[in-house]
Amino acid sequence: MTTETVSPPSTRQRFRAALLKAWEPYRSVPLLGWLVAILVAVGLERLVGLPLAYLLGMSKVPALLGVVVVLSDPIRIPSVLIYILLIYVVPIGLVARFTAPLFNRIAAYLMRYPLLVTALVHLLLLYADLHLWASISDYRILVARLTMIAIIVTLSLNLVNGYMGEFSCSHPGFMALGAYTASVFTLVLFVNDNRFGEAIFPPSWGPYFFPVGLVLGGVVSAIGALLVAIPSFRTRGDYLAIISLAFMFVVKSLFENMEVVGGARGVANQPDYATLPIVFVWTVLSVWIMNNFVRSTMGKALNAVRDDELAATAMTVDTRKTKMVAFLFAAFWAGVAGGLFAHVLHYINPDTFGIRKLAEVLAMVYFGGLNSVTGSIVGAVSLNLISEALRPLEIYKWIIIPIMLILIMIYRPTGLVAFTEFEIEKLFLPKGETSKGAGHGTA
Amino acid sequence: MALLEVRNMTHWFGGLRAVHNYNLTIEKGQIRGLIGPNGAGKTTIFNLITGVYHPTEGTILLEGEDITHLEPNEIASRGLGRTFQNMRLWRYLTVLEHVKMARYSKLTYGLVGAFFGTAKREAEEKANTELAMELLDLVGAAQFADQLVTSLPYGIQRRVELARALATEPKVLFLDEPTAGMNPEELIQMMEIIRKVHDQIGMAIFLIEHRMKFVMELCETIQTLNFGEVIAEGTPEEIRNNPVVIEAYLGKEVEV
């Protein structure tokens, strides 16, 4: 600060100061305000998005902020920018800014009710945003569902690799167990299929029993996890990494050699049970439960065991039980995610759950941030969207993404938002009076 | 019946006899000390009694029950708390979380509570937070409750470790060099804290210490260890003047 007054501010400093000043009024926007602003923007896109896209010379609404369009056809950069500005940036900016006092009052009002009510209001708004945004194209619906599934997988792997500080590679294997179990469950019971024969129950019951299939898939992968955990948690070190990697390959070749489930050709025909709302509900549920776990003393015991196992045992922590529970719990959610995944793609084969999947999930965990629920969400969403958006670059995508990862590892070795707590209560709070006053002062 | 009793404990590390025929009796509320030159086996004895190692021979009884072959966490939850020579705090937990962690074996909300955040869990976590704050207050570290331990001064870290050990509700508290690396001022503060804790909670204390002033003032009786064997046992006064002890520390006078 003092140096700034002595020497004239550099362009960079001035730019930063301008950015901060422009951002100032938005500090007082509560989460509720942002959600409503986004709702306005996606609603606008639904109403005038297509005509505007035509007007700007595009054949359809740019799916993921126009990155795909830009990369395949750079001459469209101006029209994409105008589109984003008109549909997203300006409406969100205006609505968020000018409704802030109103939504702060509403947020404060909601605080008087139990947390559950506030959470439900926010979740409904979030889902409305997502639904309006995604329903413009099938592609967006697919990306949204796969991204949410990635959140579940990333968070569950973060329990092991981040919170527990061990290195596990078996998540694709757990996903495969869950995916196959849930697929076979629905195909045998509710679908008339060439391979599994006539449906045992009326197919219309299927969607109602889908949760049972998913939980069953989760339980099967938890049992698989037990096979990994028993030998590898006797000691610390690299054993888990090696055994879990082996487990992943064992599961893959197991399914390749099981003709009952199609061998290497895989299983197809899963009905469309994993719709956007269903995946959304499961994602919210998994994040809520895992967040509950890591914030309890029982969950924090994972950190204690990671940072100093001897001290943890001396403080009455049952290290073996702690590790086992977390590992099985993580595998359970990976299995559930696998089941959802199979019903989103309507087709799985053993190759889906190989080393490529592992690299993807590990990248999301380390990109987003270790030991952090927020980090897992950030990592899963950003890497998924980036990798979808860079699709036109084909093989170069696999050069750019690793380079990003390397840069992250150099500049933020534990990931973008590591070691931060995800405090639901604080998320919903109205923003403070002091910052609001300052915002009005500068404006 | 003694609170803690160790009978004829011997331990071999491969071909090295680290502890030989060690005996100890601690009664309720006693403060006893264990001294000896470096490498005499003091910490090994701590580790043997608290279950980190299992002794080759001998039995350890806590309130008459055999705890020789239990795991460290079981021994700790039965009422044998300890601190470490090099503290062993957890890098990414706050001070409050440290103390609450030591309540692990007393938690009853189980996995259902951990996963779904039940009312029972809320109540238990709240009660544990209150208890932890009381203990932090007792050792004078309450104002640091929300900080990570790594950012705290050394003396405060020591107090946090003590509060953490107290949260296990020890019947016997093992202190492994509680003043290691402290300056004289911190040492006196630590001595007062230990005395205060002992007066208020009244558990027995067994401590390893190098600072003679500290041992002499606090302990009722002292054992002196050399090469894994107790060479002298008695009141501070007796130990101070015991020629065997002086020899162990300073060496034998040689006649020229």
C-alpha cells in the first residue's frame, strides 16, 4: 500500500484496483440473489437465445459458453462474446446487483426458519437454474448429468486420497461394480431384454425401484472395497496404491470374462431412469452425507490418522476402524455413481472403467483440492466442463489438460481450494451490512 | 489394589535388551517421576505401558485388569492418557478439534449420527465442545481454540497437547518430557499448570523429565533408570544424594 503512493501504480495494479472496485457492489449479493439472477439469465436464454444465436450467425445456441464454437470456428469469436454478454453477463450482473437488498432481507427472513427450509429453497432454485439451462439441448442435459456424477465420484475419492491421506486407485473398479450391479438389477427385473429375458416385474415399477438398484450397487462395491482394505490397511505406505490398482484391473478383466454380462461387449439397454432430477437428488444427497461425515469428530479422525497415526491411537481413536469405514463408505458412493453413470449412458463395457477413468477422477481430485468438499465440486465441475469444451481439439485436449494439472501442481500443490470447510449454514447467510454500506458509498 | 501396576516387564528389540525386569506401582493421585540419562529406556517404558509396543515378558495391570496385550487406543480409552516428547499434534486440525478428537472413544452417536447429522450427534458434539473449552481454559489456551496448532508458539502447543491428553479422562497421565525445549519462564508456567490440573482433576501422574528442578518439586517419588534397569528409587531427596544416580549421570571418579 505504501509503495503504491510513492511510485505511480503500474497498469497491472490499476487493472486490479479497477476490477476490485467493479466487484465491490457484488460483495453484498447473497447466494439467493445469485441463484435468482442466474435463473433470469437462463430464462432469457430460453426465450430469446435461439433467435439471438441466428441473428449472430450461429446455427444453434452455444452449448458450453461457446467454447466449442470458438475452437472449431474462430471467426465466430465476436458473435459468441456478444451472445455471452447479452444473455449471461449483463442480466446476471444487473439482477444480482439491484436485487441484493431485497434478497438480503429475504435471506435474513429465511434464517428464522430451520436450516432445512432454507436449504430446500436454495436447492429448488439451484435445480430450477440447472433445469432451465440444461433443457435447451440434449447435449447439455447429458453434460450436466455426467458432471454431477463426477462430483459424487470425486468427493468419494477425496475421502480416501485427501481426508485419509492414502493413495487409492480402485475407484473405477468400484464404479464398475456399482454400474454392473445396478444395470443387471434393472435389466433382469424391469426390462424385456434379449440377454436377460422377460421382465419379472412390470417395467413401469422400474423407476421406483431404481434407488434400490443403486444402493445395491453401492453395497457390492463396498464389499469389493473390503477385499482391498483387509490386506492393505495393516500397514501404511504404498501398499494401498498397489493393491487398489491391481483391484481395478481384476474387476475389469472379471467383467471382460463374464459372458453373462456380455464380456468385453458390455451391457446395453439400461432404461432412462437417471434423469436430470434423479441425478440431482442423488448428488445433493451424497454431498450432504459425505459433508456431514467429514465434519463430525468421527470424520475428523481421518485427518488425525493421516497427520499422526500414533498420536491418534493414543487419543483413543480406533485407526483401523476409522480407515475401514471411510474406505468402504467412499466405495459405496463410487458404486452409486457407477449405477447412475450406466443409466445415463445406457451402455457400459469393462473398458469404460479402465485407467483412463482413473486418470480422469484423480485429476479432478487433485485439481479441485485435497481434503475439501468445495474443492471436489470445483474440480469435478471445472475439469468436466473443460474437457467437454475442448472436445473439438481432439487429441490436443490430452496435452492441454495435463499441462493445466502440472501448472496447478506447481503453483498450488494441494489443489485449487484445498483444506477448506464447506459450511452449509454460512453459505445461506445474508451478506453483512458493513460491506453493503461500503458498496453504496463507492457507487 | 494399586491403580497401575507393572510387574517384571522386560523388552527386547531384537538382540538389544531395552528394558529389564521393570516394576512400577502407582496409587491414586500420586505423582511419580522417571529420570535417567539419554537412551536409558524411559520413552520405551512409556511406549510399552501405553501399548505402542508389547513387552516380551511381564504384565501390566490397570485397576487390576490385564492390559498387557491391548492396542494403544483401547488402553487409552481405559484411562491411560499420555503426551509425547515431540508433541505429535495434527497439522490440519484446530486446537479445539484436537481436544475434541480425544473424546473419540466416548462418542456414542455412531455412523448413523456421523452420516446424517442426527440430534444426538449435535448434542454430543456440543457437550464435547464445552468440555474441550473447559480443559483449554484450565491449561490457559482457550483463546487459541479456532487456530491451527502449527501457527502457535511452542509453549502453547505443549499446553494444547496436555489438554488433549486430559480429554481422554485419564486415571493415570503419562507426561513424556513436558518441558522439553522450554525456556525457564515457560517451564515455571508448565509446572503451575500441571499442579493445577492435578489439584482439580486428581488423577495420578507419571512423568519423564530431564529438568531436575521440575522433577524434584513435583514428584513424590522418583525412579532412576540406566540401561533399561531401575538403579534407584525413592524420594527426591534420596535420589539427589544417591551415589549410584550421580555415577549414572556424571560417571565414576577414577583414582589416579
